Amino acid sequence: MTTPPHRLGQHHAFALTICGRAVVAGAMVGLFVAATAGQPALLAAAVVMLGLVSFSVAGGLRVLQTADALRLSVEFPEGADCVRGGDLPLHLVVDNDQGLPVGVTSVHLRGEGFDPVTPLSFPIAAWSKTRARFDVSFPRAGRWRFHGADFHLRGFLGLSGSVVYRPCEAPIKVRPRSVTRRQLHALTEGIGIERDRAGRFLSRRLGSGLELRELRDYVPGDPLKSVAWRATARRRRPLVRAFEEETIRRIQIVLDIGPTMRAGTPGGTALDRGIDLAAALCRHLGREKVGLTTYDHRIYGHFPARAGIAHLQHRLGHLLELYRVVDADLTEVCDAEVTALVGRFLEAQEGHALRRHWVTSERYGDASSLVDPVSELYDIGALYGCVKTFLNTAPRHGAWLPERQREDRTDGMNAQLRLFCALRGLSLPYRLTGPLSGTEEGLVSALGLGRVPGAADHWIVLSDFRGVDTGGPVIKAIRAATLHKKKILLVALDSVPSSLRGSLASAGASWVPLSQQALAT
């Protein structure tokens, strides 16, 4: 994957390359030999070598000042649509409004979410605007961000060099892959969803509607008002009218986002397939009342079953943020590391001087250095002020943020630092520790929402079912849901032991195994 943005630094002075150091070493040896042996030719050669190195460094410093004033912008082709796994042509425009050329430089893109991009080398002339095309591939769906580019500068004869980082933020939305209609039909067929002739998404079931479905034999318990007396007289046996009514089903999609779902190469994990399938189901059932629940060892996000375009956008937006979880109990970084991450990002991206000076007297009297040595390097007040300013002026993203993160907007400094990471595209490593039974508890909590009044009738669970015990609480939760007349459809995104499949099926759930090949477009 790409270099994380918190590792990016601002430019530094021109330094000698390996070739330059070798030339300096040879020149020093020549000076020593010339001074001891009295060889004027060797002395002249050593002086020339040192002069070349000095000329390379002096010329590089002027190029460094010009490169530090470069302005970048990112452009995408009109109508470009980025789907995960596909290539997105990205045009980087470098504007040099200085009278000094930068020369041939190697440009490396920096950001999050995309595969490593082959660097491009091109000349940057004076008073010019240079355009370079990069083919960027995003293996995972989500809202990613392009942060900037590194310019690798080289001095005269390659004896010295430097790296200049120029920030240029641009959001990139990568959609999930589409799913075949046959797979969607295999899932929706079991819950009775179909189109009527008028094109409406309505589900037909037996009830007290006005549309006659059939005439059938009388069964003890049928109301007398449903008896078809004329048909009974003609057939000489009791017949009743069976009507059907049209209703909108309530469906809840439950997606596992635990660490086992994230195992594997980017783009080939079970969570990638789950996001593709959940997004396809939300769009396919757009006129039904569809909800979405994501869980790990607890419920991460919950959207009740509702209909409408606005609710559909909320669910799809939440799916695009599942690779940028920043909650403290779901990530493997402490608060001090988050502080250092934000501090390095603000220094590189916005040029803020946030580091404390090493010679300050308060550093030695600060007891926090014993327990918080990483964040001690930064002026916490100035850093938090920059973060607070951004959060006050940033657009509202409450549509996709879970309820817990929406409350964190005013819940302490550490929570707001993590929210800043989510909005600025700073990915935090997801947790890999903890027992596998944690996701089992999260699934039980998600299924428990089915007992809330007004909950969905059909539940589609997308998971790899790792850590689920054959006689554990998940089996009991499924049995309790079926007793409440809930239909549970389990979709396995990875291989599952046959013993577990039998236990889940015996509890009353339907089973649909899906492989990676089955979800291919």
C-alpha cells in the first residue's frame, strides 16, 4: 500500500548522494596524498572534485527554493467513474511561476487507499504548467484522499539531492463492485421480494387484500365470510376465497466488520466482498424498507429499516467508511500515537510548527513525559487549536458517522483528534487482538435488535462466522428470533465448517454460501 501521510515530512536541505559522498571521499584522499607526496596534478584533481560537489550543492539550493514554491492541483477526466479494482486516470498539474527551472524530477504520489503508483520523471521548466498522468488503482471501496506528491530533486551530475513534499488534498470516492443479478435474485427470492407488473417493488403475501389469488378447500378455522357460497354449491364441497395483499417488506442487512473479515490482501478480503454485496442489496431493494447494521465485538453502526433515497445514501455512505474506523476500542493505537500522527500530518500538510523546542525548561519538569513520551514532543494546545478550527469549519458528515462518533464531536480532546483523522483521511490500524468470541457477542447484539418494536421482518447476515460456537449464544439468538417470526438468512463470505452450517440451519436460519468467484461481476 502507499506510504501513510503521517510519515511525510517537509523538505530538507540538499544532501550528498552516495555518488557525491564517494567523490568527496576520493577528493579528501587525493588532498592527503598530494600534501604528503607533493603531487600537484593530484592536488588539482582533488580541488576540481570538491568544486564540482560545491557547485552541485549550491545549484541545488536554488532549485530547492523553486520547488518549495510549486503549486499542485489534481484533475480527473470528465465523467470518470472509479470502481474498486479499476484504474482511475489522475492528472497532476504542476504550476511553476518562478523564473528558475526545476529540471527533470521524479514525482511520487502520496495518499491513502491506492496501490503503489510507478513514479514519473518529467522536466519542470520556468514559468510553466506541467501536466502528468498517473493511472491509480484502488483495491478497496471507500472515501479516500489524495494528500500530495514528493519531488525527488537531483543536483549537478547527481552528486546531491533532496526531497520536497508539496501538499494537495483531493477526495476520491471509490464505489463497490457490482454483483450479478443472479446472486441478488438468489438472496431476495427467499424473502418473497418481486416486482409487480406496474414496476413497483412490492411483496405479495396472503392476507386481507382485495385481489383474489385462488379458491381452495375449506380448512377448520377459516372465517365464514371467506366462504365462496356459489362455488361451494357448484362443486358440492366447501370452498373459500384466498386473497393476497401487497406490502413493503422490512429487511435488515447485518455486516460483520471484525478483524477476521479484514484478513488477506487488499481487495480480496471477506469484508470487501461483504461491502460489495451489502451495497448491491441496498440499491436493488432501494424502494423497500431496508436497514443496515455493522458490528464487531459491539454494534458499530445501526440504521433502522426505512425507505427513501436519503436513507439509501446514508447506508451507502456508511459502507464506504468501514475501512476508516477510528474508535479507540476498535483500533490498535493509543491516544499519544494519535496525537503524534495528527501533529506530523499538520506539519507536513499545512506547515504548522507544532513541535516543542528541546531546550525548554518545562520539558524536564513535565511528569507527562514518563507516561506520554510521544505526544510530549508536540505543543498540545496549538495542535488541538488547529484540529478544533477544522472541525468547526468542516462540512457535516453526520450522515455516515455512527451515533457514537457523532456524539464524540464534543466528547474530549482525544475523541476529536480521532474524528479529525476520519475526516482528513488518516487511517488507523484496525485491532488484531482480542478473542474471536468478541464478534459472536456483536452478532448476538445485532440480532437482539430484532425484538425492538418496528424492527425488520427479514434479516440477512453477511459474515465469515469465525468464532461462532456450534452451541453458543448465536444459536440461541437465532432460535429466539425465529420464535418472534423473524426470518434469518445467513450468507457465508468464506468457507464454514459443515458442523457449524448444520447447527445454524437447525436453529431455523436459511443458509446461502457465497464464494469470491460467485461475487465476481
